[in-house]
Amino acid sequence: MNILFVAPFAPYPPDEGGRRRVRHLVEQLRTRHHVTLLAYDRGETGAPPPGVRYCRIPFATRPRRRWRRALRLLSPVPDLAAKYARPAMRTAIATELARRPDLVWIEESPLAINLPATRIPLVIGEQNVESELWRGSQGEHSLRARYELRRLRAGEDRSWRQAAAIAVVSEEDALLVRSRVPSTRVAVIANGVDTAEFSPQRDPAGPLLLVGSLGHAPNRLGTAWFLRAVWPRLRLLLPEATLLIAGPGSDTLTALPAGVQTAGRVDDIRDIYRRGALLLAPLPTGGGSRLKILEAWASGLPVVSTTAGAAGLQQADRHLIIADQPEDFAAAAARLISNPLQAEVLARQARQFVEQHYSWQATLAPLDSLLRSVTGGRS
């Protein structure tokens, strides 16, 4: 089968959770199909595996203009889709559609704004439901927030109705999408982890870890909440505790409290996991499922998370500690640091669980069946 895969970012190097998911999707597809990958180029330097035709589309930052912002308010197109609407991407997609691929995969529905009308079967992959992220991070209190939420939901519904199928990463997201577009097929293609690539090598005496791109609103809000409300309490319990914040944007944080350091963007996230004592996932909202938690489990790290941080993961409460209040979160982290045996048992059980249920081989197993269902059984 010839597959056109369109992504909002280059998956090489796979230095963020979203990139790692796209990387594994593409690598799984190319084992049985011919894959052409179109992705926005933001200066990444990695190369794809053999057998993938890779086309990078320039993604230059547009200057902010007042008149442009005013016109945006009059448009039914949500801001996120407008950000991805680029003539170069539209042209590239149209050129590839002229080659008559058997299937088009659009990763994240806002990118579908670049897709012309076509009879070629379309699958939309949703790493999150963006409107739910917006609602959780922006709320619905201001007129502007409510207006953008309506545009986001309307844009998602339009894109989903165009699709032959929608691939989400959790049962929770599947229920949400089905409730809005009941006539469209929805399949769960969960996140996973390469259990050979990530091996248990943590440092029990190392820092606590916050990992993730601060360009992602839940990570940004969770980091701010942790530093403001949890970290002072944790330092009272463990005065010698240290914290390492790693991921794109973390190096821009200023006025950090005592004991906190940042690593910025890292080429290989495994280097961070090896240095840490445990992973923290203090997300206040979100959707999809957390690749960072799966990777921490595979790396032998115990995890403390909020309920939202662990959303989308099966049996999460059996393999990590969930705490939603600042004092509870601080106490849970301090307890794991002070009780190495408890931390080791929790981490070992989580590693076994990942091996059994969350290897990429297991989570991507439904992929080929999904493709056959939308292309009339072609393989």
C-alpha cells in the first residue's frame, strides 16, 4: 500500500513525546507499506529510516500583525489550524495526491486544513483532543476563551467527518470522539515504549525529574504549579532534595528556587532518566496518554502523578502514586525518596507491566487492521 503521512513536526530526532509517537508509527508502517512523509521543517537535523520518502516543508515564523490578529477573529478557522495553514504544505499534499496514494494519514486534525477535497481514504491521528486541552488550560471564563473553544470544536468536528477513521491514543479519547462524530470509525492506537531502548538504570540518589516540552500547555501549567505549590513543601520534608527540569523551553525558566536546575532540550531523553531518582507528572489537565510515564516505567523510575497526568493509562494507580493536592504530592515524593525499597518494588512492577502491555509492538498491533478497514481490505 502507498501511504501519504502528514505530520506537524519532523519526527527525527525523536526528542519529544509527540515526535517519538510519529517515529514509531512511520517505522511500523514502512515495514509493510511504501511511506511518504511530509513534515514541517523547524530546523531538525535527524534522518528517517531506509524506505521512507521524506519531504520537509518550511515552517517560517510569521510576524505578528495587529490587522492579522483582527482578521483571525472574523474567521471560523481556529488559531491552531490557521498556524498550520501554509501554501507550501498545501502544494506538497496536492502534488502527492496526484500520485494516487492508497491512504492519507494526517497526524493531528488542525493539519487537515491543508488537505484538498479527495476521495482517497483519510485517517486522522489525534495525540490529544486539542479542544479539551484548550478547555483545561484556558478555561471558559472569558469571552475570547469560549469563542476559541467553539472554533476548535467545530474545526475538529469538520475534520473528523471527512475522515474514514480516527486513531486516538486512549479509550477516554475514543469515547469523547465517538460522542461527537458517532458515524466515523474510531480506533485506539495507544502510545507505547521500546522496552529494549529504555532499560532500568535510574540513580536513587539523583534528582527528581520533570520532563516535557514547556510549549505544551499542560506541561507548562504543571511545572508552574509544582514550583509554586509543591516544591516548597517538598523541601521542608527533604531539605537536600534536588529537581531537574528537562525538555524544550525549560532552559528559559528564570528565578528558579533553590535546588532546581534545568537541562533544556536533550537529544536523548534516556540520559535524563538515568540521572533521576523518580519522575514527577504534576499535570493539571490533558488528554491522550503520557509517553513520559511509560518511558519512566521502562527506565525503572517510580512515578508520582496527578490524576490528569496518569489519564489514558491502564491500571495506572497500581503502578504509580496519584496525588492531586500540593501537600499530598510532596508527601508522596518524599516517601518514595525516603523508602528505597518501596520505590524499587513500585518501579520493578511498573517495568513488568510495560513489558506485557505497552511495548510498541503490542500497542501498534491494531494498526494494520485499521488500515485494511478503511481501504477495503487492501494490504
